[in-house]
Amino acid sequence: MIELQHIFKWYNVGGTKTFVLKDINLRIEQGEFISIMGPSGSGKSTLLHILGNLDTPDEGSYLFLEEDVYALKSRKRAELFQSRVGFVFQSYHLIDELTVYENIETPLIYKNISSSERRAIVGDMLDRFGIVGKKDLFPNQLSGGQQQIVGIARALAGSPNLILADEPTGNLNSQQGEDVMKLFKQLNEEGVTIVQVTHSEKNAEYGNRIINLLDGQLKKD
Amino acid sequence: MLENYLKIMYRNLWRYKAYSLLNILGLSIGLASTFLIFLWVQHERSYDQFHDKAAQTYRLTSGISKDFVAATTPPPIGQEMASKIPAIKDHLRLTHRVDHLFEHDGKKFEEKEGFYADSNFLSFFSFTVLKGDPSTALQNPDVILLTEKMANKYFGSTDVVGKTLIRDNKNPVTVSAVLANIPSNSHLQFDYILPISAIKDNDWKYPSQDWGNFIYYTYFQLDEQLTPTADALSKVTEEIMREYKTHTDGVIAKTQFKLQPLSDIHLHSQNFQVDVAVHGHYLYVNTLSLVGLFILIVACINFMNLSTARSARRAREVGLRKVVGADRKQLITQFLGESLLITSLSVIIALAIAILALPAFGGLIGKSISISLFSPEMAGYLVTIVIFTSLFSGSYPAIYLSSFKPLLVLKGILTSQRSGHRVFRNGLVVVQFVVSIFLLVGTIVIYKQLEFIKNRDNGFDRSNLLYVHMTGDIWGKQQTWKNALAENQLTSNFTITDALPSNLGSGTIDYWYEGKDPSSELVVPMMDVDADFISVFGMELLAGRTFSKLFTDSTSYMINESMAAVMGLSPEEAVGKPFAVWSKKGTIVGVVKDFNFKPVSQSVGPLMLQYNEWGGMAVIRTQPGKLEATLAAVEAVNTKLNPNYPFNYGFFDEELTRLYESEQRLSKLFALFAGLGIFISCLGLYGLSAFMAEQRFKEIGIRKVLGSSTIGIVTLLTKSFIGLLIVAIIVAIPISWYGAVQWLNGFAYRIEMGIWIATLASAIALIIALLTVGYESLKAALMNPTRSLRDD
Ligand SMILES: Nc1ncnc2c1ncn2[C@@H]1O[C@H](COP(=O)(O)OP(=O)(O)OP(=O)(O)O)[C@@H](O)[C@H]1O
Ligand SMILES: [Mg+2]
């Protein structure tokens, strides 16, 4: 499904190149559940952003579903990723002016889904994460953990084939974290490919492969 | 989807309530102002267009020299030219405005708004006839055309064809037609029309064959086939002049005639002597159109500035929507739609404001105009504004923000580092303040010039002068009247004159003194005054004596200083010199110091005075504080001697003020709209500074925690605005200087454009702006720093 070849990413800081990703080569098959681990600042989020087409590397190529991503025009590229990827941000990134319900609904309104169907999907999500009571609240009325849950619900609402989750459990208590992991496991069994970044060994174990990043380089185990 | 967009729009507006209010209200007030201005401009430009043959109709004007052009022409010229020149298809003559007393059933009024006209009046012009047959209405000499207003005044109905009014207490006239009230955009304003055939041959208005007597307004209709190019028109006027020469000789034969298009009469009749009415001025219309445009620009800029600032806040939303699957087209639809909706809302509010303000505005401009919401022009104008403003303010978030990589937006790099839109926004602020300073300079200059006019030394004391025209029976009892006035010490200080020295039109070239160049084209006005003129007006005699009852002064003349200068003499030398007007030989007995007898736009020239033995009006200098008593005394005298005429009077001071009505109006309009312009600019500035402070909320908090003083923070926040204002001032001063000088050049007597005016305007703009920005900055500087650092 995913094939990264010789990916480099750097920033020019004070005239010198600081590498964030160095020669990353990575293959991810359909249906895998991958955990990316590594110390803070090692480039995990950057890698995930590149996978989700939220960011572009400075060098290297990316094949997504057999398509050479960087050879595509930006419009085509956006189309390729649009309905297939669900992204969970490390810092949630909910839309402040929309309620919990509406935030979860947003990906659906761009997908030509009828309003009754949308209601069903959002209702299902609220249910699954136990936040039915919070559906009319705005993000600033939620705790960090609750916001993270909504972010996950939003990513799942569009029923993507690929979930990219940046520390989805970082702000959750252990019970919640475990629930999310179980949910991911279940989705994975249903055929959804999952790539998560995590600092927790325990959560990493839910995946079937662990990738270690150190200073922007992959460390094979 | 639509619901989602509407909700987020509403919530954004609501969350930043004050900000949204500033935004919408600023645009609405600006739009409402421009609606009103453009309504007025449209009205001014629409004069006389309602006549069917407006495009072919011209008024014949005459000029002896460049400095002396008149709206009047000799009586025989119309008929003669229409018959001799093929390009002229029809002609129509009007007399000066006349004044008659009318009576019906005990209702008696003096009516000052009438004309005598040729019998084709109703076919020549297209005034709406309500009752009566237009083709025969002016056929007989004993008829009258009334407007709806006058018909109602006397008869309480418009269905009055065939009824009679008594004119001047003796002649019955029959109503032959009733016209709809004259549209306010007609240069001819009247209440009634009498036929020229009714004028008796001993009346000065009688249409004699005198080719040198310029007493009629003559209108022509040209051939429809004729394309009215400058060339074609000057061919027609050349033919007129060639023909005219065959009837006259001497200097008068050199009269230059011109065809003035009907639609130009209202706005392009600046220097005509003896014109039908107070006209508008194209310069004022242009100036105000410009002001209207400026306000529109300021308001739109303001709206765009505030909207783009607000949408920068929404950069995150744009980024997130892209992440979850929105494509650009959808984002563009959302944001353009949003700004379209807000703009439309503002336009609706603006219309409401305009409609509510219309009566007050009508009072200000001295005319009542109505908003025709459904006229194609209005619709076009509204749609243009909505599209322009919403495209401009909506395209920033729609096109600019949505083009970025979502990650950049989410990380906040866009708003903090991209400077492109900040430069753009600063540019807009500069433009806004340039416009505001321009308007301020305009306001100060107009105000100062009006003050100057008001306080100008007229050469006489303008206050406490009351005038009463001789009417009806008084003409036959002049001596008794004068004696009665002289007997009462309240009214005894009076003079008899033929005219007030406010706006003397007319004049003659038929005067003589020793050594006069026979080809001189200088037209000199003449006043007929009695012995007390100089003393009642408080003028200064430079040499010789005034007219006097003690002498036989029927062939004596007085002249003013300028006239003596024209003759090449000092005042002392002029006294005793032979002088003649209209071949009446006599001598100069006195020279008076120049006094004003023309509006400030024209310079005072030479003037001749002759002894008044025939009457006209009495000008009475009232004693301070005794105005009421004096009026009562004059009224008593008048009612006794002239019981059949209503008593009428006027104040000279008001007469002078009336000359500057359009300047006064311009001054008020300018002040109003300059104020609004600045107000709107400040709304924008306020919003923008609030926005900037908000953006630097965290920075300010941290700086405070680290020990920065309040003043330090205020300076930090206001610094950039001061720079912008300085740029605006540098740009605005030369532009407004140029504009002010242009405007002032329209006056023969004017103030000097001083650097202090520009400085004052800039200082006002600067202070208001600083107060606005300073307030927001101070608020930010005084906040509790923990508030900004708590989350994030
Ligand atoms: N705009 C930028 N300019 C310079 N360096 C940057 C920029 N953005 C990110 N970096 C650097 O890139 C490196 C990788 O960042 P990234 O967010 O991918 O780390 P991470 O592994 O997700 O860390 P964490 O576990 O703390 O989330 C960091 O060292 C950071 O300093
Ligand atoms: Mg990270």
C-alpha cells in the first residue's frame, strides 16, 4: 500500500541543513498495524505527516496505492488521499467554532453522504466513544483527553482505509487508552491499515510491527 | 453542508460580536452615505432630461465680452432666427420671473413664481398637463396656466379649467390648463404661466422690436437630423450672429451668441447675468461624487481589512477542512458565499439607514428626493457593490488561505510569518487615511472660505437692513409713502433704490465719458438710488457729494472708485467731469468707495449710480433691537396706503446669505461625510488594532511576566500604526493641497491655502487614530498576563 524510498527532510536553520528525516525506506502492506516509536524530536510526527500528504519531503519518492504521489498534480494528489486517510493529530486540532457533533460530521459533508446517513454515522461514533452527552459542547468545553477522543472519532467517521494516528492516547487515562487500542485492533482486523506513533511499549504491542526512529533514521530491530 | 457553513459563519460572527458589528456597521454606514450622495448626484445630473425633446433643445445665451455673458436675449431674435435658419425648428420665449397678485373668493396672495411665455410653451416643453387642452391653452391673452399646487391653493381642487382669478386687483384671467407640480429637477420652477400676448405695450417686458434690449430667455429646438457636434452648433450660432448684425450696429452688433444645451443649464450656468434661477454647480456635484466614491472606498477597505483579519483567525479551520477532505472548490464556495451573505446583509442595513435618513438628508440639500429601489441604476449599483466587496473580502480566505499546505496553517506559520497580506492590509490602512485627511482638509478649507465670505468687508454695513418693494397703489402714492416712512423715527432712516447690491446682473455699454475708446466692450452695471443711499448703507464717499434733494440731480451721476480707474482718473479728478448714459448728458458729482454688488465668485468692477426719481424699493436701516416695532410701523403704513396688497418684506442680510446657499450646503455635506469617513476609518483601525493585540496576546503576556512596562507594551503595539499614518500624511498633503487650491480658484476673493490647514487636518487624523489604537493597546497592556498564558 505504502512505499517510501530515500525520503529526506531537512530544515535550513542558520544556514546549515538540519536533517529531520534521513534516507527513510519503508514498505507498509495493506492490513498492517504499525507502531512508530522513538525519542522526542526524532521525526515521528514529520514522517506521519508525509505519509498523510500533509507535508512533503525534500527528497525521495512515495508510492501510495501503486501511484507515484509526487508525480501527481496537487489536485489529483489531494483526491487520492482525501477519502482514504483518517488523521489523528498529536494536538487534536478540532475546529473551535463547531460542536463535538459537527466536528465529527465535517469529513462526511465533503463526501456526498446524505444527511440521514451522516446522522447515523456520527451517532454511532458518539456511542462507540461514550461521548453522546458531550455532543453539543464546543472543544474549549472539553478536557484534553475528551478532545483527543473527538479527534479520533472524527478520523474514523469517514471510514478511511488508512488511519494515521499521532500519539492518539497521549492524553488518555490507561482505561481509555486501552479502549482506543482495542478499537484500533478491531478495525485492523476488519481490514483497515493503521500507523500509530506512540511512546508506550504496551500500546505499541497492539501493532504487528514496530518501527524505531532515531535522529531521523530507521533503526531495524 | 450549507447548514454547516451557515452555522460556523453565524458562530464566528457571534463569537467576535463587537468585531462583526464594527465590520457590518462600518460597511452599512459607508454604503448608506454613498447611496445618499449618489441619489443627490443623480438628481442633479437629471435636470431637464424629462422633456421629450431635451436632446434637441438649447437656450440662446449672449455675451458682450468674456466677462459679461447673459442668459437673456432680445425679444425679436427667436422668431427671426427660427424663420431664417433652417436648422432651427422651433423657438420659445420666456420673460423674467414676474410677480403678480391673484385673488379668488377672498383668497389673495402675491405670487412670485411666474413667467410669461409664448403660446407653444406646452408643446415645446413636456410638463405634464392634468386638465385642459395643451394645444390651445395659451392661445388667448386672458388665460393662465396653473400648477397643481397653485390650483389647490386657490380653489382646493385641480378641476378648475374655465374658472377665473383676479390678477392685480383688476384683470380677470381664466384658468386654461392645470399642470402637474413641476419636477424638482427642472431648471424652470414656476407656479403659473401667463401668455406673452397679455403684456401691454407700455410694460418694459413688452416684446418690442428692440434688438438691443436683452430681456427675454430664448429657447430653440434644432433639427433632429442635426448631429450636435461642436462644429455643427457653432455653424448655427454663426448664422445667428450674421443675421443679428443686420439688425444692429455699434458694439452691440458684436454680441456673441451661444447655444447652451438644455441639460447643461442646471450645472453649467456659472457666470450668466440675469439667469432664471439659482443653479447647481458641476464642480460641487463632481466634488461630492468624489467624496461619495471616497467613502465607498473607505468603507469597502474597512470591511475587507476587518474580514481578512478575521479570516486569518480561521486559517486553522481552512487547514483542518482540507485535512478531513475538503477540496479547494468547496472552501472557495464556503468563504465567498459567507462574504457574499455578510455583504448583502450590510447592503440591506445600508438601504434601511438610507431610507430613514432621507428626510434629514433632504433638509440638508434643500430638496426632497426619493429612493427608487427598483430602478435599474440602483439595482446595478447595489449588485456591483455586493459583488466587488464580497469578492474582495472573501477571496483572501477563499483563495489565498486554501492554497496553503494544511500543515503550515495548522502550525500557525502562515499567520505569524507570511507578511504578504500584512503589507496589503497596511496599504489599505494608508489609503483609508489618505482619503480621511483629504476630506478633513476639504472641510476646513470650505469652512474657512465661508467664514471669509461672511466676514468680508462689503464696503457697507449689511446688518439690520430691511427692504420693502413698492407694490400696487404705492406706485401712485410714492411721495405720501415716503413721507409716512420719514415721519416715524423707527423707519425714517431709509433710502429708495431700484435694486439691492447683492447680485447686480445686467448693465450697459451705452455710457460715455471724455476719451472713452469707442470699441470698448466693458459692460457697466447701473443702480438708481436716491440721496440717502450712501448714508443708509454706510458706504464711504471718496470725493464730491452724494445725490441731494437740494440739487436738481436728474442729470447727475455718481461712480465708484473702479469706474474712475477705468476712466484713468483719481476720485477727486473724476468729480465734475461730463458723463452720459443712454445719451442722457450730465456730470459726475461724487465718487463712492468700491462696495460689493456681486457674489464673491466675481470681482467687483466699475459701477454707475444715477438719481432715482421713479421708485423701486425702500431699504430701511432698523435700530438695533427694534426690528419688531419697525416692521409693524412699515406694515401699518403699507396697509393704509395699499390695502389691496399683502405686505411683503425681506432682510438684506438673508438675501446675501442666500447667494452662498450652495456653498453652505457643500460645507455641511462635506463636514458630514468627512466625519463619517473618519469614523469608518477609525472603526477599521480599532478592529485592526484589536486584532493585532489579540494575535500578540501571548507575546504581550510573556513580556509582562518578564517585566516589561505598560508604556513599553503600548509603544510596541502602536509603533507600526504611527508609521502607517505618517506615510498617509505624506501622501495626503499634496493631493488635498491641490484639490483645495483648485476649489478656491473658483472664487475671485478667497483665503490663502496655508500649511496650517494641512497640518491641522493631519494632526486631527493622527490624534483620533492614536486614541483609537492606543485604547486597544492599553487594554492589552493592562491585562492580567496569566490569562494569556493559561492554556496553549
Ligand atoms: N519548521 C521547522 N524548522 C526547523 N526545525 C523543525 C521545524 N519543524 C520541525 N522541526 C524539527 O524537526 C524535528 C522532528 O520533529 P517532529 O515533530 O517530527 O518530532 P517528533 O518525533 O514527533 O517529537 P515528539 O515525540 O515530541 O512529538 C524536531 O527536532 C524539530 O525541531
Ligand atoms: Mg510528534
